[in-house]
Amino acid sequence: MKYDIQSLKEKLNLLDVRPNKKLGQNFLINQSVCEKIVNAALQFGPKKIIEVGPGLGALTELLQDYKNQMTLIELDRSFAQYWVEKGFEVLNEDALKLDWTDLVGEGVGLISNLPYQISSSLVIDRSIDKNSIDFMVLMFQKEVAQRLQAKPKTEDYGLLTVIAQVFWDVEFLMEVGPKDFYPPPSIASRVLVFKNKKTKIENPKRFLNFVKEAFKQRRKLMVSNIGGIVDKEKSKASLVRMGFTEMARSEELSPQDFIKLYEDIYVSVKI
């Protein structure tokens, strides 16, 4: 099936609905973009695919062969019902509030033309979940994608960067312009591919809180930022053991450095 603006508008009219701005509904209408996203997912040979926000099916229609191995998570009731009637397994729920325990596991992947307002939170949630998934192919606002792939000592480097790169190999797939959507957003977009690194970290939620504290105030020293949750002197000693000075700032540490610092502090400081 060719997916374009004409076929999309026909579906909208059939369902008697309009794009919901509150839900971040900007529908893909570029067939080539859709095919590249789906092909990037299929290269992993998934046993199961989860799609968040299928909407009118720009990606879903290309995955008909996986119908019995897919779960769609769709908050919009009209679209959820549409896919139920098409024979798909559908969860009419908020992806950020949903219990993913029975969905994730080995051989499971996630694809989505993400509503931009949930993109960062979804990546973080899927990163720190002990029962994670193998891969993700996701659309982001370009600025968010830059943060996900940022390097240390750059303006874009921060909490989202560290969490994403600790748990995933993050690769650029393609740029996507406003004209590739209906209605066209006012911003550029980018698709990234995430491959699970199977990183083992004791208490991932505590690690997330540790990184959050580290970037709480970027102008302050690392030891000052994390001083509220760990002893300053011992965190200074940990930094020095790693080859940094006690004056180091959070953006100087690579994602791997964050793992080492976290493990060193939480081994030496019983919290």
C-alpha cells in the first residue's frame, strides 16, 4: 500500500477525526521514510514488535506480516478501535503509565513516530527497565536527537545523553523534514536506532537519580551537585582515583565514566 497525504486524509474522513495537537499527532506521509524505519527494525530479526502511537498506520501497514507478533500502544480511542477491528493486539493506554513487564524481553523491539512530548521520558523508562527490549527505532525532534548522540563537554550533553548511551548504542538513521508529515510540524525531525548494550548496573533507578543530581546545576562542580546524596569527600576521592580533579564538572565525564564513578561511590559509601 502506498502511504501518502491523500490516503491519510481518506482515513481521517472515514473515522471522522482530525489530528489531535494535544496528543502530538503529526502523521508520516513519506513512504520512503516509513520503509526505512521499518527496514531498520526488521534487520534485527525481531520475535515481536511494539509500536507506540500507530495512528493511521504509516508504519503499521508495512508490518502486516507481523500482525500476530505485534502490540500497538495507542492512547487515542478512535485509532485504538480502528486497529482492534483490523485484528491487531491493541493497548488503549498511555505508554508512560503502562506496565511494560509482560511486553518486553529477548527479541522484542520498539518502533514509533513518537509524540515529541513523551520521547525523552520513553527513552529513559525503557533504558532503566531491568526487563528491557533489544532495539528501538524512534523518531525525535532534531534537538532531542542531538542530545541523545551528544559528546562530553558539549552544550547538548546531559542527563538524557548519559542514560541513553550507557544502555544503548545509538546510531543516526535519517533526517525527516516538516513536509514529510501531515500536519507539518514547525520543527525538523531525526530518526535514531538504539541497540541494547545489555549494560548491567545495580539499581538502575538509583543510577538515574545519581545522574539527575549530577546535572542538576550545570555550572556547579560535580561534587557539589551530588553532595546531597553522597559524601563530598568520598566523591572527591572517587573522581581523583578515576584521573579527574575534584573540580570536575559533570559534562566532562563520559557515560562510561559515570558508570565507574557511580559504582565506586556506591561501593565505598554504604547508602
